[in-house]
Amino acid sequence: MNLKSLNLKWTLAFAGAVVVGAVGVVLVLTLTRGSDDHATAQSDSATATPLATLPSETVEATVPPGPAEGTATPITPGPYKPELPSYPVVIPTLPPGLTLNGKRPCPDGWGRISDDMANYSICVPPGWGMPDPNTGQPVSEAVLHYDSVLIFSPEAFPYPVGKGTEARLDPEANFLQIELFAITSDTTVGGACEAKPGGSVAGLPAATCEYRFDPVPYWDQSVASPSGKWTGLLMFVPLPGAKPPVGPGGQPFPTPKGGPYSIGLGISVGARNQVMDRYRDVVSQILDTLEVTP
């Protein structure tokens, strides 16, 4: 995939954090069973949401009590962050007759991260990987079960030991992050750009968009801006071999009224503009290794 051609408008406003609609949140939360036996690096990221989509909040501020009153004087509450738009998730369908390639080896020295429930895999270059919370080093070999995946470029390592693995929107961050997450077609994404069909990833049809944004200080949130200091890419590709999701007790995941939904892979890429420019070609190489099974 040539990311340089993505000049479309989730503004997740990456980095990862998207208000995935109610169904999407349930999916992320319930599709992570069994992850404790694999890839400890993911233990803190299983419930991660795509960047820049945390819900808007209202903050009520108070001033210190005056010397005579002894009680705080309330200030009229107001929105701390702007209301973000919400867009429906579009998961393209595979063209009739499209043959999926057989499993290919990763490039020399690269690792492979797979999900045996969502049925996809992706290769990771040397120095890149998911942060291992016990060592702070990158993990590039793992088999997951409907987990969200957060991959950092080498500048993020060693990752702080004990720190939760989550999408980071530090305005001064010097690394790039790629987030992968299963999502359903009946979901909406808040705060992201509107991904539209017409692109491709690793030969698969994809809905894509690119946008600029600025992180909101102290929040995993972002605001789209043509002059933003960060660049975000958002993609959705079909997962034709994804297994039906189930709840914590093994019960079937409810389908929306009107018929079954389709399951896709969300891919969110984000970094400061200079970092994105430096790594665009590498990101394209990583995404070209994506494989899905029928």
C-alpha cells in the first residue's frame, strides 16, 4: 500500500484512542479471552481503543474558598474539549473470485504477530514491537486472541517497566505507533476521519483516510486541524476468516437487528509529522506483510 496516496480527509486524531461505539467497545472487551496465556506484552492493551476518540468530557472547576466564606465558589461548568464527530465504520467486502495468498515468510530478521481468532498476521521489523511490561523491550513474536495490538517504533524502547501499554499522545513523542484492532461493521468511530472505500492494503480492499491533528494535553484525545503537528492514518480491511465472537461465558455475541455484521481489522497509525515522514516507507512495508485467511 502506498500511504503517500492517502489524501482523504477515525480523526481518531491519532495516535489510538477512538470512541468506538457501544458495540465496538463490547467487542474489544469480550474478544480478549485467553490472552493471558500469550504475549504478556498485551496484558495492558487488550482493552485499548483506537487513538483520539475518547468521549468528550465536561469539567467543573472550583476556586479556593475566600477568606471569609470558607466554602468554594462554583464556576459554571463548560466543555473542556470540543465535541468530536462520529463516523460509521466501513468494512469493504472481498471482490468475487479474489484469491487470498498463502502464508508467506516474514522478511529476514522480522518477527510475526498473529491473532488466531481474528485470523490475521503481520510482520514487524527489527527493533519494532509491542512493549513487554516486565522488561520494557519490544515483543515481535506473539499469538493473540482477538486482542488489540499496539506496535511502537524503536525510539519508544526501552518502554517504562510497569507502565500500562496504551496509545500515547505525548506532543513531543519521537516514535510512531501502529494500533490494530478487530471491529464490526455496525460500529461508529468518534473523533476520527471518515474512512472511505477505494484504497487497498496488502492487496485487500480498504477504507482509508489521512488527517492532521493536535493532541489535547493530559488527555488521550485529539482535535483535527489542517495545520496539526501530528499525522494520523486510519484503515479498515475485511477479515473473512474471523471466528464468531463470543461473550465471557462463551455465549454467542449478539448480532444487530437486520442481519449479521461483518468483522474487519482497524489499523490506526499516528506520529508527529516529522516522525511520520521519516517512517512512511517503513509503515508501507509493514502493512504489505498483512495476511488474512478465508
